[in-house]
Amino acid sequence: MTIRTFWTIFIKILGIWLVLDSVTVIPQFISTLFYADPNDTGQGFALSILLLLLTIGVYLFILRLFVFKTAWLIDKLHLDKGFDEEKIDLNVQLSTVLTVTTIVIGGLMFVDSLPQLCKQFFVFYQQKSIFIENPSSGWLIFHFVKTIFSYLIMTNSKLVVTFIDKQTSNQNDNNE
């Protein structure tokens, strides 16, 4: 494995992890839109929307730069320069590493969301049994979707890696 391949793998893993982590950040921003102050003149709502759009933009930028434009990022930051040796003695293909990484990231998300789903389900059931309106039922839905999404990422990791490889090759063809 060359130094460039190592940096490609590392940056793609970091990009996938950061973008999948946005699954928890963006809904938190959206939830603030529903709890607006009734005495607000609209500036707080506008600021929340602006911050939400900015956050989504940053995550899309990270996705494009770290996952699909990795070669450009390595070239601009000169990450493959200054090493004594050109090769690292590992005989692992990029797709294998990305597959394992996708499975691990999906597993971490699953392990993170499943207990939260159980907790939210328990709270929802408790509050329903004592006839209290439950404003946190949205979090029950969110953690359910996150659990399903993380399970699908783990079980369909080859599709995710194929998509990333296809998009990367399309980006490289457009640059030439």
C-alpha cells in the first residue's frame, strides 16, 4: 500500500464517519424550529433556519471533499510528500477497508441508537399509561429511523462502497 492509498483510505473513513454523524446533529437543529418563542419577532426562527442551512452545507461540503474529492485534497495538502518510504507493507484493497469501515461505523451507530430507542419507547409507554401528552415522541421516531438506517448500512456495506467508488471514479474522470 502506498502512502497516497493510506491517506485516501483515512480521509474517506473520516468523511463517512463525519457525514453519518450528521444524522444526529441535523434533527436536533430541526427540532429547535418547532420550539420557537411565541414572543419572538421572527429573528430567532430566521437564525435557526440559517444555522440549519449552514450546517447542512458544511456536511455536504465535507461529504464531497472527503469522500468524492479525496485525490484533490491529498494533492492540495501535500499529504503524500515528505515520507522516507513510498510503500507501507499492507496487502489490503481499498474496497475491503471501506467495507469494513462502513460495517464498523454502522455498528457504532446501531449500538448508539438501539439503547436510546429502547429508552424512548419506555418513556413513551410510561407517559401514555398515565395519560400525559408526550412531546418526546418525535425522538422515538428519530431513534427508530436511526436504528433501521444503521442496520441497513451494516448489512448493505458493499452497496455503499460501490456507490463511493463509482462517484470517486466519476469525479476523477471529470477532473481529467
